Amino acid sequence: MTIRYFFLFLSLSYCLIVGCNEGLEPAFVSSTQLTGPAYIKGTLIFKNGINGWNASKDSIYAVRVAGFVDNPPKNIIESLLSGTAYISSDSIALYTDSSTFVVEIPDPPKTIRYLGAALQYQKDNIFAQKVIGVYAPTGDVNLPGTIQLSPRDTAIVRIMIDFENLPPQPQL
């Protein structure tokens, strides 16, 4: 009787081993089934490094990066409220040679047609801002770059900032 149980156990073990030739590998998930936020991560690089900040003619309360579905952004506040604009939650480090940022896009797929860094120069006035840099892969700030994002994508970008030559300002 014990030999029968032994062979039964051996047979079942063999079936399990042969049937699980992929081990505990997860099932394939096509990219069309992926969900989750996308991110734009990048670096702001200041012309003339830390000394470049001296050319800013405004007081500086914060600098944030914002991505817009529209180019140019038609109404910045309305875009933020309607979900067609995305903003970094934290101000970047100020008075440095360069600084990093992250903008989360919670509802991809999205096409970001305008990505800019804005300086807020009054603490309690959200309208007291100016664009100090635009994502422009060609180097021409009049031609902002486009970023296509699918779920779970991360785009890595650089934005050059020259306080002496600011990009065109969008309408509020």
C-alpha cells in the first residue's frame, strides 16, 4: 500500500513539474491593457549656473513646471481646473546651477504640447507668474516640443533657462 502512495505522489509531482514549465512567471500583458500614471521628469538648466539667477528682475517665491495639452495654453487657470494641464507639486530648488522636477500625468494617454517652467514672484498671487523656460528640443523656444505619453511612460526632458532672454509669454 505504501508503494502505491509513493508512486501516486511521484506521478502527481511529475505532472506538476511538467505542467509548470514557466514557473511563477506572470502572464503577458499587452501595452494596451496597461494602466497607471505617466511622468515627465527632467532637469532645468540655468544659463550661467547659479550666477544666472542674478539676471532675474523679480523676487522669486517658487518655480514649478507645467504641461499643457494645448499649445499655446489658452486659459491657464481653466486648463488646470479642467484637467488639461498638469503641474509639478513642489517648487524646484532655487539658486542652483540646475534642478530636477517631476510632473505626474494621472490619466494617460496624453499629448503634452507645451511644457514650461514658470516663476511665481508673489507668494499669495497665483497670477503673478512668468514663463522662464520652455521644453524646446530644437533649441527654438518659439517651437515647443511635443511629448506623447502612454500609461506608465516616463519622458525625460531638459529645459534651458536664460533669465536674460525669456521665452514668449502665454496669455493668462
